[in-house]
Amino acid sequence: MKGDLHLHSYYSDGAYSPAEVMARAKAAGCEVVALTDHDTVDGVREATAAAGALGMRNIAGVEFSAYDGAEVHILGYGVQCNSARFCAFIASQKKKREARTAQLLENLAAHGMFVPPERLAGPVSRPVSRVHIATAMVKLGYARDFHEAVHKWLRQGAPTFVPLTGASPETVIEEIHAAGGKAVLAHPVRLDRDGYARAELVKRLAAAGLDGIEAEYKRSSHAAVKEFKDMARQYGLFVTAGADFHGGENEIIARTLKIPL
């Protein structure tokens, strides 16, 4: 079974509709996929229908931004999207994201960079992220390109940066399990900590019920993939693969998967 379990649509910060994402996944050779938009499952139904029509399987998914001194992203797979408790948790995460966005826009305005709300609107209702803000900044002439917008103004250490106040990774894992899903640590290669601290985090989250780890991520080196596959074996986690597809330059991948989903 080949697939990509980390895809985004315009329901969060992706460029395409769920149906378009599914068509691209099919063209890439995927048999199983997961739409994992940030803090929302609004696109799951469309993705599942489109995947089925193309002879693929879409696993109901979501990506949450947790906070543990720095951002830690947790993917939820096989979640019950209509669970009242899960919907309430998603709503609370969205509210925190909205508060962060509002403060970030206020900080940018204080530095002479006013971003009108209409510049952040999309084709559907969606949680606004730094991706949307950075894109608007480029279009408004506040930054030469996306990289400059993010690295000069929006990332940690930048003058307008606003830290995340999301739930802890353990809480996110608990909520995913309560919704009948499996919790997977997203792109561990991007964790903002050294190798020892990274290993300690995986150990801690495994003890808290983490189910899997995204060992194969985009164009990760062989050494990085081996590191995380070794951790998976050590702690009894399953391994997933994902391109973290948003559109643009990164491509959907079709990797061989053996997953209990």
C-alpha cells in the first residue's frame, strides 16, 4: 500500500481544494491518503468522497499545533469528526489561533505594516495562519518574498513574533484518542531542539500514548529517517510518511506504508 498521510487543502493553508489535492495524490501514485488540515476537519468529507471516486482511501485526519516550549505538531488519524468533545476541542484550538493572529497583525501594524483582513480571506472559512499573513505581506510589498516575510518578521525571535499558546502535546494525544483516532508526531526532523531533547520528547510522548511517528518526511536524509525509525522500534510506534503538501514546490509522495489505520 502506497500513500502520503500529510496533505493540506485550502481549508487551512494549502493552495487547492480537497478534491484537487486528491486528484494530485492519485497522479502521484497514492492508494491511501490523509487530508490533515490545521485545526479543522471541514475538508475531510469532500476529500473522502473525491478519494473514493478515484479508487483511493482517505483517512480522516487533522494536524494540531501543540506547545511544549516550542511548537510540536501532532497528527490525528481516523478521528470521529462529528464527536461533540472533539469538535469542542477543535473550536478551542481555533480560538487560540485567532487570538494569536490578531496580536500578530497588531504587532505588524505597529511596525508600519497594516494587513487588511480581506487580504487574508480565502475561498472557504479557514483558520488564518502565518502562511496566509506572509503571503499577504509579499503582495502588499512589505517583504520581497515569502522567506523574508517569515524569517524577518514572523518566526520566533522576530520583532513581531507571537508565541503559540496551544494545548500540550499530551492533551492533544488524549483528545485524539477520545475521538477514536491515532496520534502521530509530525515531522520530528523539524523539532526545535537538539538530538537528546528530541529523543527525550519522543520517549515522553510515547509514555503518554503516542501511536506513531512521521519518520519519512519530504526529502529527509537517510540518516534522519533511520533515526526516527529506530525510535519507533524502541517505543513500539508505527511509522508514517508525508510530504506536508500545501501546493507550490513540494510534491506529494507515494511511500510504502504499513499502518494500523
